[in-house]
Amino acid sequence: MFKLCSNKMVSQEGSEVELLVSPGASEHGRYLQDPVVSIDLSEWLRIIEFLLQGLKVYGSVYHINHGNPFNMEVLVDSWPEYQMVIIRPQKQEMTDDMDSYTNVYHIFSKEPQKSEEVLKNCEIINWKQRLQIQGFQESLAEGIRAATFSKSVKVEHSRALLLVTEDILKLNASNKSKLGSWAETGHPDDEFESETPNFKYAQLDVSYAGLVNDNWKRGKNERSLHYIKHCIEDLPSACLLGPEGVPVSWVTMDPSCEVGMAYSMEKYRRTGNMARVMVRYMKYLRQKNIPFYISVLEENEDSRRFVGQFGFFEASCEWHQWTCYPQDLVPF
């Protein structure tokens, strides 16, 4: 029923990568990269809407095309005229039934209202595991709830604001850039160093994964520690080292290009440290043409104001996550 797209397929021009961000014809991918093309405003808005709704999938495809460090795979219901795309880890990665940090599915559908039949009948999702389904289409909810009910699976829904920058309109998931390292790219900033002589901007080292885990709201356990180590080792992350040589502020990225786990130690809050980290981190992502976005709870007004200064604005769709538990794995 579902077909596996090879890495070669998703990286070729006119392939899955371009289709994911357009409402149908592959020629729309050209519009997203060519601002001089004349296009009706309503059509342009429709293309942007599809781009945003598929951004979780798009970010995953970016990392698949750049080494696939999390061993993900892309599946479609049909090809080349697909209706639904599901990205998940390869089966050999999902061996721990309780590991919802690894057992994650990113979904985009052109007709989300018809997703129920696919989710109930396909064998793509292992409903016997504790898992997460993530996407930016609220209309997937009905299909997910119907599918989980039919499988006797408990589901919890979380939502947040999706915040993006104008960089999102310049996406190209098949670009040839390398992730590289901070040392390779270099960010000479004498003004920054002179203003903060006891602080140093650096790539976050995996040896501090425990520190990140202890201060991550969704962490504080062994499975989250393993996940954080994986993110730090294989995806862009940054920090500000304090006078003792230990990170005082940091930020990471997940396998779908979502920026998160941002945190500043209490002693160093409201000092501008996190802002300095974000400015240079975003500079690196832009230099490497790496897509990025963030999610923030609607009631978290402080965070919304903070990221607003870096050009983030609310997208027309929201961030959604459905955490699913089989009856024998429901947490207390």
C-alpha cells in the first residue's frame, strides 16, 4: 500500500522533495526558488500554505539528504501521484517499545480528512509501541483518533504555535551544503568577544548532554538522554560557555529541523546570553542553507516576544503532536 522512496528519489529535481512543498504539479517547486516568476497572489498563498503544512516532513527530508544521521525513511501511498507522506525511523531503529523519542512519525497529507482509512489499515505505524505522530495539520486529528480507537490505543494531543522566518520561502531540501562544524565555518566576532571576555560561543559538546537532559522539560530520563546525545552529535547545536568553561545557554535541533531545547541557567538569564547564541546560531544555519523553525506554547508570551526579535512570526498553521500509548504501555 505504501511505497518506500529511496534517498536518490527524494533528492532529484521534480522528485518527492519538490512535490512535498507544492499543492500538485511539480512546477510549483520552481516558483519557490524563483521570485521573478509572475504568479497570482491567491495561488502563491496556496503554495506557501502547503509548504508550511509540510514543513515537518520537509525538514526531515533535508536531513535524509544530508547523511540521514537518524536512519529515517520516506513512504508514500502512491507514486508519483501521492496523497500522504509518512517519514519514520527505519525498523531496526525502533526496537524499544517504550522509546517515544525514537518512535516518531512525521506526516503530511494533501487530503488529511481522508487519513483515517490509511492510518487504520496500513502497517506503517506500529501501534504496539509508545509513539509520537507529529505534523502541522490539525485536520489529521480525526483520522488519528479514529485509528487509535480502532487499535485500543490511548492518545494525548499537544499543540503549539509554529514560528518561522522569511528564510522558509527559500528552502531547497536537496541543496549540496554540508553541515560541517563551527571550526570549519568560523564566525569571527571581535565585538562579541570584547563585550563578553569571560564567555565563549561554541558548538555544544556531547559531554554536556546530561546537563541538557536535566534541564529539558520533556527529558530527565535515560531514553531522553540517548536522544539528546544523538541530536548533539549529528545535528547543529550551539552554546555559550561561561567563566567556568561550562555551557550557560544552549540550543539544539531535532531530526525534522525544529530548533529546540533552548535553555539558559538561571544565574545567567536576562543578560542577553541566549540572544547572542541565537544570533550566531541562525547565522550558521543560513550560511549552510539549513531550514529551521520553532514551536512555542501560545501562553508562553515571554518566549514569543523573545524569538520575535530574531524575525520569527506565527505561521498560518500550528504545531501538533499526538502521543500514543497501547493499553499495556499507558504511563501512570
